[in-house]
Amino acid sequence: MSEHAKRTFMVVGTLHAGTDMAEFGALRADEHRQLEVLRAEGRVGAHYVSPARGTTFVEIIAADEEGVAQTMQTLPFARFFDMDVFPTAPADAAELAHRARM
């Protein structure tokens, strides 16, 4: 995928009701390792969690929603969440400068 073909998407994941939290917790280290791999590959940006609401927010960089789904499926926690995908507007100059510093 060429650099200019990449777009940014915000994935909002809501934890399934009745999730086995012991099983979920056992995968935490694997989830964090995979997020780091995806960040290094330039496929994941920001990642936020709202434990009180059982919700996660993951910025995905991909060509399209199929690419988003492929990236999300590599995350061990993916099976515990219902996900909504939101295409975002292209990053402005300030955001691009911020990303370049990271």
C-alpha cells in the first residue's frame, strides 16, 4: 500500500456483555505486544481505553475498512468487542508534524 493510499479510521470497541474477565485479563500482555508490533508497522496510532464504560478507541491506518478489519483481527482482544469503524478526515499539517515526532 503506498503511503498516500493510507487513511485513518477510529475503531470504537464495546466489550461484550458477559465477557469472561479472567480470560480477557490473561491476554493483556499479548494484546500490548501486538499493539507495539502494529505501531512499529505504522498500522496503529492512538489507543485509548475507558474501563468504566468497557470501551476502547483504536486509531487504525489502512487503505480501507477491509484493511481495518484485517488489522483489528490480529489483536487478541478483538473477539471480546463489538466494533464500529469511523473513517476520519485526513490529518492536517499539525497532526502530521506531531506524528513525525513520535
